[in-house]
Amino acid sequence: MKATVTNTAGIIHLVINASGRNRCVYEDKFVKAIDPLGIHFLSIQFPHNDVEMRTQWMCRMKDTKEPVVIWLDVDFDALSSVTTELEIPATDPDLDEFGKGLADI
């Protein structure tokens, strides 16, 4: 399985890029609350209005283990410049077996 991620500098870059668009956050509040050493996961992305990518992020914040979900509309180039794909190993060796036979239901 692959996951698209960015570091805190990357998510702040995207927050600034999203400023003034339909999906954005309060930049000052977000920057104060984010974990400076956090890794942030892209959970949904799709083209929006042919000019930007609408994205949903799970962000690591200071003093909590629960991620905060944010939506950002960002430039295609901005998104690709600050993200990377990681290979995430399955934690369950039987995970590949999960779902086999579901087509028979």
C-alpha cells in the first residue's frame, strides 16, 4: 500500500497556497497548533474546477495523538512539489487474503 505524505514545512506551504480559496484554514492558528516535526497524510485528492486540486489531509498537531482533518484547494504544482509517496507495509500477513471471495457475495 502507498501513502502520500508531507512534512510540516510542506503542509504550511500548501496552507499558504490555499489561502483565499474555497477550501482553506486560518493560517496563523494552524501554524501555531501544528506539530513542527509531524508527518501529514493525504487522504483524498481530486481535480477541482480544472485549475486546482481539492485535498483532504490528516495532520499531526501539538499535544494530541488524534489527527486533525483539513481540506485545502491547492495548485497542482504546489502539491507535487511538497509531497512524496511512501510504501507502507501491511501489518497483517493475511491482509492480502482479506476481500477474496467478496465478489461471490
